[in-house]
Amino acid sequence: MTKVRRVLRTPLASAILGGVIVAAFGWIAIAAGWIQSEGGSTTTVAAPLAAPVADKSSGDGDTNVVNQIYRQDGEGVGFIEADIAAKESTQSFSPFGEPESEGGGTATGSGFVIDTEGHMLTNNHVVEGADQIRVKLGDSETTYDAEVVGADPAMDLALLDVEAPADQLHPLALGSSAEMEVGDPVVAIGNPFGLDRTVTSGIVSALQRQISAPDGFSISNVIQTDAAINPGNSGGPLINADGEVIGINSQIATGGGGGGNVGIGFAIPIDTVKAEIQELKTTGEVDHAFLGISGGTITADLAKAINLPVEEGVIVQSVVKGGPADKAGIEGGNTSATIDGAEVSLGGDVITKVEGKKVTSMDEIVEIVNEADPGDEIELTILRDGSTKTATVTLGDRPDSAAGESPNSE
């Protein structure tokens, strides 16, 4: 069975518009992030709030929280198979660091039920381009057809409609990723390497990470965990100690080039996902704001090395021609230099504030744009030729891909 997966961009693999592109001095390429919009009415029966799975007052001596979470939530986790047609080679790589199959085949992954209407969340890279999608629920061998209701490649998110009877649907409760803290216990349920309904456990290793979506744009506020996540876990739930989903398992770091787990996995935060569900149901897609620059975080060492007038902020390396920043008069660099082995573009504007608030890193600009909507205006305070200026940028609609938008992109 051929495993078909999608792209994980490596550092400096795309030097514009949004991936998590980090090298010497924290150089990061950016365009924007996703829209967090809600609204509209729905008759969907939402997943119930879950009570804590470990009731210490029960006195039955069963304090195996992982086992209880597995028993409570396992039936709501799906094993997804997606038939993918052959396509032209793009030399792309999967979120698990392995070459993507170009000859077509069957992609396998995970997902979880969110209501009694049959809606299931998963990663877009699991089902993108699928001619047919099949889902098994829990430990059942019954296969149900499914179709994509909506997808957001920039968030690597897809919403499916599974044609299963209501009595076979066991919605998982959605928690709050904002309430998670480093060290909190978590459980992952999924189908690594086709081994269905596998449970692993660990902790929240870090918060506020950024990863690159398959389209090259960045995803903010990502949860890092050491719970074992492998190919096939994509789209499955990361669950807190109360049995609530707090993230969607999406990517792993593979260390020495292999495709297996090394204790570093990443989950898309459920708070961001919840903000998109209704829009995916009603329109099938999500709009994202777009700034249109690539830039790098300024450090004291970098400022000294290239004689900058400030020791923090963001230096603009390039600007997308005709993009929002370009229309607002933001200027990119005009001189190439190599610093600690990384090629950078110097001479561009230095962004010191957004909406009057100091910014100290490119990550901050990424997050600001990710939280905005197309059409929103943001005021940038910049330094140019020793003078302080302001520029008001009207954010645009993000293009389909980060590739090909800048001379520096790859």
C-alpha cells in the first residue's frame, strides 16, 4: 500500500510568505496567517462537554487516566483511507519528512467525530486530491464513505462528512488549547503506520510554536508534544486529561532524516480550529489575511554586524510585487550578504511597531497577521534612512501558495 502524504518545508525552503523559516539570526519568511471567523447559525448537535475522565471519588481504584481516555474517546476516532490519483512529480516532502509518492495510491490518516451529523476533522494533507475517502470508526470494521465538506490548506485542516448512522457516531468534546500549560499530560489516539486505534501518551513539551503548512504559510500557536506521533497519526486528536481535544496532530520532527518519531510532534491548536469549523461548513473554505513581505528578526549581534540603528525589530528582506505591503510603500532590501552562512537581503525597512506596539520578532508579525482578516488595516512604524515613518497597510487575500511570490522563494 502506497502512503501518499504532503509537504513539510525545511528551514530556508521558502524565503517568503509564511512558513516557519528559521536560520541564522532568526530569519523568517512571512505572508500571513488564517482568519478566525465565526458567525452564522447552525443546527449541528455539538459535542458534549466532557467530565473529567478520572473520578477520584469513585473509590474503584481505577486511576489509569490513559485507559479511561481511550475507552471514552476511542470510538470517536476514525481510520481514514483516501484514494489519490497519480500526478506529476513536484519533488515535495511529507509532513513526516519522507518523499511523497507521485504514482498515486492510498493515503492513510486519522480523524475524529465532532457532532452527531457525521462531521469529522482531519488534516487536509490526508485527503487532498482524493477521488474516494473511506472511514472506519473506533474498533469497528465497517467502512463508511466520506466526502470533503470544506478544506483550509493554510491550516492543513479538512472537514469531512461521514455517511455513518447517528448511533455509530461518538463525538469528542472540544477543549481549550489556551488553557494548556507546559508539562500538562496529553494523549494521542490515531492510526500510525496503519495500526488502527493506537494510543500514546506524553506531555505538552512547549507552546506557541510555529510550523509550516503544506502550502508554505505559517501556522501559529502550535502545541509541541512528546507523545509518540508517526505517519498515520495525521489528523487525529491530541487530548487533555479531561478527555477533551486540545489539538490536531499534524507534523513531527524526524531528526536524522528518518520518518519515525523522535519525541517532537506538533498539533494544531483546537481554539484556532473551532474558529474555522462553521466557515468550512457554510462556504467550504476559509479566507486568510496577507501582508506580503519576508523579513528577519533583529538581534543585538545582527544589529552590530550590519550597523543597524536599533537592536530589535524586524528587517524587511523582500516585498511581494503588487502585494499589500508593496502598495503601502514598504521597501525590501537591495543588497545581498552572507551572515553566518545564511544569505540575507539588506537595506530594507526596519519595522519597529505594529499598531503603535513594539514588535521584537518576525513571529510577532506572523501572529498579528494570522489573527487579522482580509481588508483589515494595520499601521506599521518603520525606520528608513535614519528617519521614522508610518505606513498603513490594507491586508489582502492570501494566495494559494507561498511558492513563486518572491525572487527569494524556492
